[in-house]
Amino acid sequence: MVRVKICGITNPTDARLAVRYGAHALGFNFSTGPRIITKDRARAIVASLPPFVTPVGLFVNETVRTVWSICDACGIDTVQLHGDERPTYIGDLRPLKIIKAFRIDKRSDLKPLSRYDVDGYLLDARVPGQRGGTGKTFDWTIAADAHRYGPIILAGGLNPDNVAGAIRIARPFAVDVCSGVEAGPGQKDKAKLVSFLSAVQTAGV
């Protein structure tokens, strides 16, 4: 079964919808942009989650001290790193579960994965000047080649119309979606959310 993470959660309503229709994890952006969430708001949403739904904190080039402070305050034990964090940075965050994001354009972009001892590798489209949430896709056969490194989380331009095909090609451990299920930045669209989760569940993997 392919897991689903709904990223860019900013409010309790969207969190409840995502969980109700089958999301396994919710992403909270503590970095920058229109989907950023405060520590207090994230803590309240995390406290309301049912068992077996994983809250994930998203950080970009943040200090280890700040990551730990936010995770402790919010009850988060999984982080997703989207910056230029070095491999040595990972050890300072253990025993947190760690997902490292990589921006992919060509197969050679997979080489840095071997340097990171993490729990999952998120592959997103490479767009100059942007860390994620671009709505752009990349060649999913590259993601299929990345399984030798560990669990692969597929991101980048996924939506209800293309996610089933992406799963069949890339065979990921999980998929991560943000803008593909939004009515606008930071606000989920119920119909898109339901369609996306249904497409994943029926993808036949």
C-alpha cells in the first residue's frame, strides 16, 4: 500500500478532511511561504490527530536547536528537510525520523542520496530558486531508479489526474502532495483531496 502525505496543512478543517479520507501523514511548514504555520497552531492540530496519523515538520536550513524546540513543543517526531543540510546535520536530529528532500532533473541528481543516512528520500522537481510546492513534475522513471537508496517519497506536481500513473512508474513507498489538492495556497480543496486519495488507493500497487 502506498502511503500518502498531505503537505502544507495550515488549519484544523483541512487536517480533519485529509485524515477522514485516508491520509497517513500531514505536513506542517515551519519555513517560509504562504503555507507557513505557527508553532501554536501546529501544536493544536497535532494534538487533535487520531492514532496512526504522523505529523511531519518541514524545515529549510534551520538550526538544530530550533528544529528540536518546535518538534518538542508540537509533539512532532518526524522532520522533512528541504534545505542544504549536510549529512553530519542528520546525526544531531536523532532519534527523530528524518526525510531528506532532493530536487531532481536528471539521473545524476540521485548521486547525493548515497551520502545521507535518513529514513526516507523525498524526490521533487528541480525548479531554480524554489525548494518545493512548485506544481512541476519530473521524469518518474528516475524515481524508480532510486529504490536502492531506501524508501522513496514521490513529490512534485502530483494531482488527482496523474498520481496513479506516477505510482505505477515510480513504485514509491509514499506520495506527497501539496498544491495539487489546493483551492489556493494553504487551503485544501475537498473534491481534489478526495479524488487524489481515491486515485492512490485504487492505483493497484
